[in-house]
Amino acid sequence: MNTHLKTVKLTLKGKNPVTLDHLSVRGNNIRYYILPDSLNLETLLVEETPRVKPKKATAGKALGRGRGRGRGRGRGRGR
């Protein structure tokens, strides 16, 4: 999950902390979040029920043939 942050203190390994106005972090680079104790999580966290995806109509549609290359690749080269 990508994250966009405002007023961030960035601390790199072996470097001094740097304050940034804006920072965007790609989700696969995030290991964990450290949130302040003063943050009231009960008001921020909302439980959601999982959404059910609607079923796709398969009537009148041919069954799938997998993800192959399709049929035929032209005439051979005669070798």
C-alpha cells in the first residue's frame, strides 16, 4: 500500500535525521509504522465487511481456453 506523508522526519541508516514537507513511499519498501501514543486509534479505525464481487454472466459465452498463444501461427517456413 503506497503511503503519502506530510511533515516527515526521515532517518537513514548511519545519517542524521532530515525533515521533509512531503514524502511518498512505495508499499513494498514499508516494513512497519510507528504511530504516536497520543493518536486515538479507536476513532480512526473502522471495521468494514468484505465486499462481495458480483458474479459475471457466463451464459452464451464460450468456455475459456486458457492463456495459450491462440490458434495457428501462420504457415510454416518449410524447414
